[in-house]
Amino acid sequence: GGVAGFFQRPDHHRVARHRHRTSEFVVLISVASPYLMFIYGSKYEEEHFTITLFAIAGASYSISNLVGNAFIAERRQVGWMVLTFLWAAILLAVTAILAPLGASGAAIAYLVSGIFLLVAALYFLKRRAAACGTLSECTRSK
């Protein structure tokens, strides 16, 4: 399990399994979101899609952080830190632009920045794996 398990299996299988578990969670939250918002009152019930947006964003972050752990385990903290700073800049910029939309704007900003982080992390992971065959082979040579 954990980061050690990430290196013992082909990289794409680990990410695919994690993506499947995460998608189940997103579906569960999406189905439950109207009921969750009803708890806060009828005026919030119409905004249940906001919870769904946050759940989808959370899915992208869970996969990104799995890849981020691989970066750190491979002693590539600076690369992960750069991606994290870019993510924060995107989150702040999109949040500032969408602030008039309230919580929905925040959810969209969180989703946009999360998708950026996921795509960037997977791109660098794939690039690194292509250079070594697999990411696990990169770590064995150190």
C-alpha cells in the first residue's frame, strides 16, 4: 500500500484503480447532494450541484496527490512544489474572477485548478516513466 505500493505495480494500474474508487465516491456524493443541501434549508436545496462540483474536484485532487507522493518519494520535491505554486496561482485567479458566483464560483475555481494539477502531474509522470520504462525502474536505479 501507500507510496511503496505505487512503485511495485505498473503505474497506470494504480492510478486506474484509484480513479475507479474515487468515481464511486463522486457518484455517491452527487446522488446525496440534494438531501445534504436540504438540511441547510430550502433556499440552498437548488444549489446542490455545488457539492457535486466540489466532489468532482476532490476526485481530481485525490489522484493528483497520489502522483505527488510519487514525485516526493522519487526526490522530486522541487518539481511538485512548482506544480503546487502554479495550482495555487490558478486557484486564486479563477476564484477572483468567479467570486460574484459565490460558492458555485469557488467550486468551479477548485475544479479548474484541480484539473490543471491532475493533467500536469500525469503529464510529468508519463514523461518520467517514458524516460525510464516505468517510474519504478527510475527509482530502482538510484
